[in-house]
Amino acid sequence: MSIIGAKTSSIAVQSNLITAENLAAGYREMTVWRDANFAFGRGEFVAIIGPNGAGKTTLFRLLLGLQHPTSGSLRIFGAPPSRGNPQIGYVPQRHIIDSETNIECLEMVRLGLSGKKWGFNPFEHNDRDAAYASLKAVGAAELAHRPLGALSGGELQRIFLAEALVSKPDILLLDEPLSNLDLRRETELLHLVNEAVRSRGVTTLLIAHNINPLLPHLDKVMYIANGKVATGRPMEVLTSESLTALYGVEVEVLRDPHGNVAIIGVEEHHGDVR
């Protein structure tokens, strides 16, 4: 783990789907964070955490090709990010769904294959079969013909996950998928995501408020704060030494007997870090 990471070898780079060297991000004249060095391999599950406004969603914008780095290098599949990459599945932080939204779940998931195909087409059986298989994979097959507007928050997140996975992406980006879920539904969704990561080898980056439910599943943590980025295994990043260096003030990391983390010494000073 390092805040300013070491250069990766050419052999390691070939096995990584996402690599960054001395990466900086910002808007106009403002730098959000800089000097980020990280590499994520196939099938790794990574949590992105840090205070509000630290630049977590900015990272996703870079990966989706919606924003360019202000300096440094970012490569996905060995090339700079580009918009509309079909190898990337993305679930944004907010979907505008109200009780009047009548599109069926199966059709919504099918849109993950092509956003231009509204309405069922009886000659496109492969699309529908793939959409149904994706719903089944996230435990939502029974919702196939339910309208989106009739679903609970936990059910909606399953549908959005199925939509992101239907095209069989190599990278999955999830922006706060656990928000507003109760503990049971949060746990269920995490198990589904972890199953997708492990069974399909999907490299998954998940932005979260609370790191603790994620810890049993994670390969790496990226902690963004104070204009800096620390990346590594959870036991490397979530330490008093690492976070003190990141914030530039004394920070203490405590763990309970169950392995849950409490972060003391910053404004948001507990495991529920934003």
C-alpha cells in the first residue's frame, strides 16, 4: 500500500484491467486529488471510501471516459478510457424511478444490452433470454414482469445490478448501491455482488458509506481524502499510520473483536465513512 504508489512491472501491468500512474483529477482550475497510483486485476473486489466531496464519483467519471485526467496516466484494458465501453457495467448513484414508471423489469434489464431497443420484439429471443438469465443470477427472476414503480429499494438495486451484468462486462462500477437499504437487504446485495465478482471474474469497484459490511468480501480498499489517494489491502490502508499520512492529522483506527473498523480523529470518525 502507498499513497504515492510504486511503478508496477510490465508483467503485472499485463494482468491488470485498470492501471493508474501519478493520476490527478479535477475540474477547471481545481484539483480534487493527485498522485494516485493503483492497479486492479481481473476479479478483484475494491471498495472506494472517503469523506463527502473527496472525489469518489470523480474516479468513476474518469473510468467511464466522461472526464479526462488533469495529469498522469489512466488505462483500462491497456488503453485510455472511452465513453460507452461495453466492457464496463455501471450502476449510478441515483435512478429516477417513481410509482408511475410502468416499464417491466425484464425490459429494463434488456436495455443493458442496447439502450435503443424500447418495446418487446418477438424476434429478439436471445436478448430476452439473456435478460431473464441476468435477473435469475441476482435472485430477481420473479420480478421479471413487475413494473419498476412497484418495487422496493432493495428490489430496484437487484434490477439495476442485473442490468449492469447482462452484457457480461469485465468491469463493474457501483456508485453507493447500499444507500437506503436496511441491514438484511444490504447483506443480501453484497453477497450477490461478491458472487458475481468471484464466479464471473468481474473486477468490481464499489463506492460505499460504510466499510464494515464490505470487509469480509474485499480484496482492496481505495481511500480518498484530503486530495490524496491510498490504495491497498484493507489491513494496509485502514491503519492509524496510513490514515494519519492521508489526512495530515493524527488519526486512530480501532477494531472490535468482530473486525469492524472505527476511525477516530477526523470529522467523520467511524466505520460509516463517506
